[in-house]
Amino acid sequence: MKIVIVGTAFPLRGGIAHYNGILATRLAKRHTVETITFLRQYPAFLFPGKTQEESGNASEEMRLSPAPQLIDSINPFNWLSVAKRIAAMKPDLLIFKYWLPFFGPCFGTIAKFVKKRTPAKALFICDNVIPHERRPGDIAFTKYAFRQADCFIVQSDSVERDLLKLVPGAKYKKIAHPVYENFGQAIPQAEARETLGIRSKNVILFFGYIRKYKGLAVLLEAFRNLLQDEAQRDTLLLVVGEFYDDEQKYRSLAKELKINSSVHFVSNYVPNDQVGAYFSASDLVVLPYLSATQSGIAQIAYNFNKPVIATNVGGLAEVILDNKTGFIVSPDNPQALADAIARYYRESRQAEFSANDAIEKKKYSWDTMIEAIEELAK
């Protein structure tokens, strides 16, 4: 097949770009693949981060060259010119990674134009159908885009339910989010801690863009409760990721809770080649989300065989197996979260959970994703 992936890709940054890069690399082993990405992904006033471009190089594992930056997300005339360029490629399949209704009009228009001029099918891989943070127009924009879809891939039960509410009778497959493999392999924990200058006995990691729905405030309260246990006082909480929420609010909360000396904020986007050090240095990853569909952070943790403590929201409990690869706790419950972390250390579960991770992650294969795409495109 001739496949065109439309969406975020290197040199743009973030989990969607990583996903599309690995997907393109895997598909290219069996098909002809082109990727087209954004010239302007978000208007500056809508983008809460510091930069939209990757600060390092694409990972060696992905073997990427930068995708052509052509799409202006807010210019309908541009959508048509991009669609003409794609149509001239005569694709058999268009793939859109869908996570935010803001892109619905852009993606829908490109798909509509290309399908009128070619026999191409349109496949939407849905991270979300209904977003975490709702805005006016979300449903209308998503319906517009999905009217052009021939088929879908969803990656959790909650997204499956949302899709079928919006598109009853949709042609789709549910495939688990594959493991992110573009951050390399784990390094010895002692070496990683030495690299990062960490001296604490225990290290907990919160990783990724920081938004309200991800529950960092709950984790900070839980960490205060955890440190009241004398056995857990030599514990460091690493908060690593760019703030898409008010950073000072969280720093002030840490001071108010009198835990700031045990919390280390790394409030920048972490380049691909540095991600492994933070995961390798940690004992476990915590996902205290207030809402979710799935989380790519869990798939990064699997890549490094790191146990995860997560809340029972969205599809997290489908990925993190309670008492096997981590613990699942109720959301917005600092004490339950603190108790789970304390139990993890008290019972010395790291070796057991890490071994289970190494087994469990085998089912999160990119081969399964590629096979599903090929079957849907028939």
C-alpha cells in the first residue's frame, strides 16, 4: 500500500510525534509510507508550552528524517493545498492520529478532499474521542472529522464506548497502545542516579506534560502523607515534564505541605536521549490521574520494566495489572495513593513487578497494530 500519515511528527515533539514516527518506521517495512506534519500545529495563544519542536534529534531506533512541515492547523485554504499535494501521491490509505477535536476541521477537510480524488481510505487512530478537558465545539468538530473516516482504531475500553456513542456501527478494532521503544534501553539504576545527582534511597517518578487532570496536586498531598512514615522519609519525588498548568501553583503547594526539600521539579521538556535516565533512576512511576483514556507514560514505563501505581480511571487498569505490574487505587484519594506507595516499598515488590512487566509488555506489540491497520484497510 501507499500510506500517508497526517499529523504530528518529527521535528515536532511529544508523544504523538513519537508514536507516529515509530508507526511510520514499522509500516515502511512492508509498505510505502510518507508523513506530512504541521507548519503550525497550534496558534501561539493556544499552546501553553515553551516550544513545539523537538530539542534533540530523532532517536536512532526510529530512523527518521524530518517530515515535511506543510499543514497550518487554522488556515482552511492551506488544508486544501495540502490535500491536493496528498491526492497527487495517489495514496491507498490516510492515517490520522486523533486526540483533540481542535484538529477535527483540518483533518476532516483533508480527508474529504483526498477521498474525492483518489480511492484512498481514511483511518483514525483514536487516543481520545471525547477529550479530558472539554471545550465548546468538541462534539461538532469530532463528528465532522469522523464523517470522513472509513475505519478506526481505539486503544481502550473507554474510547471504544465513546466512539460507539458518536459513530454507532463504526468499523473499528481495539488494539492496546504499543510500547514506546524509541527511548532506548534501561541503564543500571546506580549509574542513572549518579548521572542525575540523586542520593535518596527511594525514588518515585511523575513524568510527562503537567495538566490539572493528571492529578499532580493529589500526588503531592499523598507524598506528604508518605513522608510521615519514618521508614519512607528518605524518598525523592521526581516531577519531570513541562508545565501546561500554573507551575508556581505546584511549587507553592509543595512548600505549603513542607515537602519541597524532597521534591525535585524538572520543568522542561526532556529530549529523547535523556528520558531513559529518569526512568532508570526511579523505583516506580506514579500516574495519579483524575481522568484518562489511556496514558503513553504507562507504555514508556513498560519499555523500562518499571512498575506503575495508577488510579482507576479510563483504561489505566486495563494496562496496569493490579498487584502484578503495579497497584491500582481510587482517584483523587491522597491517602490511598500514599498507602499503595508505602506498601510497594514495605513489601519489596520492585523485582517481582519488574519481572512481570518484562512478560506483560510483549502483548503491546507494534506488529499487532500493523496487522490491524492492514486488515482494516482491505
